[in-house]
Amino acid sequence: MKKTILLLAFLLVFSGVLPVNMMAEENTAEQNKEQTSEDQLNLAENSQSAILLERDTGKILYEKDAHKQLPPASMTKIMTMILIMEALDEGKITLDEKVRVSDYAASMGGSQIFLEAGEEMKVQDLLMGVAVASGNDASVALAERIAGSEQAFVKMMNDKARQLGLENTRFQNPTGLPAEGHFSTAYDMAVMAKELLKHEEITEYTGTYDGYLREGTEDEFWLVNTNKLVKFYPGVDGLKTGYTSEAKYCLTATAKKNDMRVVAVVLGADTTKKRNSDVTQMLDYAFNHFDTKQLFKSNQPVSKLSLLKAANESIDVVTEEPISLIYKKGEPLENIDTNVVMQEDITLPLKMGDKVGKVEIVHNGKVLSETPLIVKENVDHAGYWQLFKRTFHAMLKKQ
């Protein structure tokens, strides 16, 4: 039937009865039908910029002016928390360690947990103050403990931003208080959130709705999470809100449903209600239209490394973070392959967490994602006696 209509149209055009552009209109209509739903999305209407991504793959599901430089307000503390978690992992600080609060840290305005100069508080309580109550005083106290001074900590923040490839981020403080030259973007904040979520235990803090500091004392302080979606949206367990008169209302949120974790970022909404509405809309879109299949868990052994001159003859190689495949609901999962690629130029010694390879997820020959592989422990040079015995045994096996 369709062929008959097209033939008739062709004859009419040829005879001059029908204008040529009428056939073009039919083709255009067919193309319009093939447009994806993403082309017609209009999410986060209340915010100046926004982004939605799946955490494991980093796949962007939606974006709106995601690279526009804007003040991030207290979402800055996502980077602050990254450096706190790294310091914990490296043993520079411990959760039970008490930190003495300086006059400067205690003088911070804005959101605070009302630390007193000279007060001592455990790292885990200060971290709770940062993650739940957005405490500027707690942020500076931990920054000073980790780096020695706020300025030195800010340098660490900017160094980490460069390491993550964030081209549109610059920090002037660890709090997000207004400062000239302090800016980020929705995209960069999402990358920071992805990095912070490598430390899965952080959601024990950011996902807490309320709690107490100095419990049972005269100075007991009730913490209430500034991110109300933690209580009112199923699966939300972080990460950080932000507000200043310049930045307006901002939020970097993360939510998990089954094995799928997504990150949604909005900047520059006029009210908390509009901010939360935009984030809720993006989360709904992600969970309603996409699914993930987890291929590897975080720190899952994938391979073993044998280095002749290493003290450890067999070294576990593990995933740095969870590895998943994201797909539209209803789409078949076919022709998916995983490739383990080890580096050729591995040199000793190795520190726990050093990258030695990657896992590639491949679909129909196209690489969808690459995730680093790391060593699970420190690896030192073998001693001379170890090398002698190893070489001797190898010679015996050949005989």
C-alpha cells in the first residue's frame, strides 16, 4: 500500500501537480518518529544547570547546561569529604581520634555545629557534622587536622580536582562560603560524587536523617540532615545540599534501587521545593526507564599478578569500584564481553590501591566503559635470599 502511495506521489510530482517538498515532508515525519525520548526531555526546569548519571558506568542520562560555571555553595563539601575519606583510608587520621578545634575553625559562620575553641571532638562526630548538618566549623577543623592549615587543604582540593580532570572547578575554601574565584559545574560535581561514592561507607553518614552530638551532656546538639530527600524519597542516601544568596539552592543527590545507583545534580533553583522537585523528577526518570546489571562488585578479585622481583609471588588484582552495565528497560542484553587488560610497565614497589590494569565492558565490539584494576595490598621488592630461592626452584623445575 505504502509503495503504491509513493509511486502515485512520484507521478504527481513529475507531472507538476504535487510540489516536490511534500515527499520530503513524509520522510521528515518518519525521522521525527524515530527521535528518542531523550531528545524531548525537559527535566530540571527550575534549575540553572543539571545532570543525571548512573554511578558505576558514569553514563550521562540527562544534562542541562552541565558545564556552566556556577557557585556550588556547600556542595563544595563533597570534595572536602573525599579528602577526609582518603585520609582515613591512608591511616592519616582515625575515626576515634579526637581533634582539637582551633579559634579559626570555631569562628566559621553559616551552617555550623557550634564548636567551641579548644573543644575536642572525635573525627567520626566531626564527619557527621559535615555530612548531615553541613557544618562549616567541622569542615575547617578536619581540614586543619589533615593538611595543617585551611590554605594547605584547599591546595589539596584543587590538586584532586585536577587529578579527576575537572576543568571548570576552582576552590577557595573547604566550606563553600562565598569567595571570589570559587566555582564548579553540575558535571564536575557529579564526577566528585562518583569519586566520593567509591568510599561506600560515606552513605552511613550522608544517609542519616538526624542524630546527636555530645549526647547526654549540657551541650548536646541535634543534627538534622539538610537533604530532606533522605527521608522522603526511597533509596536516597546522600550526598550534599548547598545554599547561598548567590548560588541559590543546590543539591547533589544519590539514590540506589536494587543494584542501580544514580547521581542527580542541580544548581541555582529559587526554592528548596523547586530544587527537590527537579531532583525527584530526574531520579524518577532514571529508575523508570533504565536498569543495570552488576558485573563486578567493588574490590572483587579479577586476576592475579606475578612479578618476578616482588616479595609476594601472587598478588590479588581487584576492581577499584563496582562495574555495571546500564540499559533501557526492555532492551535485550546481548553480545556483552568483558576484557581484562593488564599494564605492561608495572614497577615496584606498589602501594595498596595502585592501578595495574583495567576492565573493559564491550558491546558489539564497542568499548562502553573502562574501570581501573588495583592491587589489594602493598607490594615490596623481594629480598636477595627470596630471589635466590625463587630462581633456584625455577631452575629445578626446568630440569
